[in-house]
Amino acid sequence: MGQIALSNVSKAYYTSRKKDEARIVLKDVNIDIEKGEFVSLIGPSGCGKTTMLNLIAGFEGPTLGEVRFNGNPIEGTSPERGVVFQEFSLLPWFSVLSNINLALECKNVPEKERSAISMKALETVGMENFADYRPNLLSGGMKQRVAIARLLAMDSEVFLMDEPFSALDEQTRAKLDNDIVRIWKEKRKTVVFVTHSIDEALLVSTRIILLSKSPGEVIKEWKLDEKLNRDPMSYDMIKIKKEILALMPTCSCSN
Ligand SMILES: Nc1ncnc2c1ncn2[C@@H]1O[C@H](COP(=O)(O)OP(=O)(O)OP(=O)(O)O)[C@@H](O)[C@H]1O
Ligand SMILES: [Mg+2]
């Protein structure tokens, strides 16, 4: 069993309009993720990618099946499994440094140790000169760097990233993609990364998992050796991209 294991996982929601009618959003999903993998989840809008991250984060539980972390059923959130959301998620009335210190406080790190740990994490993402800034003075890319630094400071084993760079312009996104790969190579964290961009998934991942339209099921997955040439024009990248495009379902929105 991998570090993260989803076994026969289904998830249903009951909508307020039709109380007795369950809406199945994930169906019989089996995924094993080994420690240190960089896994991207791709699939049409509404297929259950965020739901899957929420299950791994422990924000909610599956309706059927089991989600395990290091062999134990996940029962609630834990700093071991940190999340970077698409929307910038810093507290606006605290400085960058205090935002990270606060996360360390929740993890019961002694007060006198917090700032040194937070500053080290900010250095890793190149944000050490902005420690005293309030989030509203930062660009979107900078805010996401701080969100990544927060997970680094918490020493999360797993980084759950839900379209973390999709609100950014192309150049900033490319820069952050390279940064997250650099940090992953340095720290060997497990990353579960949701993206709508096949190109981004091809650039960053060691495995890409394609989900069907709603209810989300695994259609196919591709392993990408770390040493593979990630040039988008290389033979391997074009080949995998074509395969993904051929299988990529259209939007789930009408379901
Ligand atoms: N708390 C909830 N209650 C009811 N339905 C929900 C809830 N959360 C998600 N859903 C539904 O579950 C389905 C999957 O949603 P989810 O957000 O996981 O999709 P997604 O693949 O992340 O989509 P996108 O790519 O647009 O972000 C959607 O139809 C959504 O409406
Ligand atoms: Mg989503």
C-alpha cells in the first residue's frame, strides 16, 4: 500500500433540492500514491478532482471505500497533509511572517523557534525580503509562494495543490512550475497536483492520472520518468499529450 491509498472510494452528495437523491461525484476510485511521487490529477471540470483532494486532506470522508495515509484511515485534517488552494489563502490582517508563524503555532511549535523556521521556508521560495509585508501588497504569484512556504515550514509530508497557479499569468505560472519542481527535487515531498493544463502536468509530474467526466473514475494513468526530457516539443511529451487529448472527456457540467 502506498503512502496515500484510495481503495474503492465513492463519494456522493445529497443536494438540498432533491434530499433523497444522491449525486455520485466519485465512483470506485482506486489510487495508490508512493512517498515522493509527483502526481497530477486531470479531468474535465466537475469530475471530482477537488473532492478527491478534500478526501486526502481529510476535510471530508468518502461515502464508500477507504482513504488511508501511511496505512491509517484518514480521520480529519493534519499538518502532515498541507493544502495550497487556487484562491490565495493568506490571512489579510497578518504579515507574511505572521501568517506562517500562525500555522506553526497550530502545530505547537514553541514560539521562540517559529520565526527562524518561517524565514528559512520564505528563503526557499525567494520571499525572505517580504516577511513584513501584508498579503494585499503581494502579487498573486508571491501569495502562492508564501502558501508553499507555509507547507515547507510546517514540514508537511504531502503537498495537496488545487490548481495553485491557474490564476496567474503565463510567465509567472511557468516560473512557479519550475520552482515547485525544484522544491520537490530538494525535499522529496509527495505532491498531489490538480490542473486543467495538460502541458503543466507534463512539465511537473512523475505520474498523470486522467479522470472521466462525472462521476469521476480513473480512465488511464501515465508514468513519467523523472529523467524524461520535458521539452514540450520532444517526442515523448507530444506522444503522451496526444494520448491524453484522445481520451480527455468533454465537460461534466451538464450532469
Ligand atoms: N459540498 C458539496 N455538496 C454538494 N455537491 C458538491 C459539493 N462539493 C462538490 N460537489 C459537486 O461534486 C462535483 C465535483 O466537484 P469538484 O469540485 O470536485 O470538481 P472538480 O473536478 O474539482 O471541478 P473543477 O475542475 O471545475 O474545479 C460537482 O458536480 C460539484 O457540484
Ligand atoms: Mg476543482
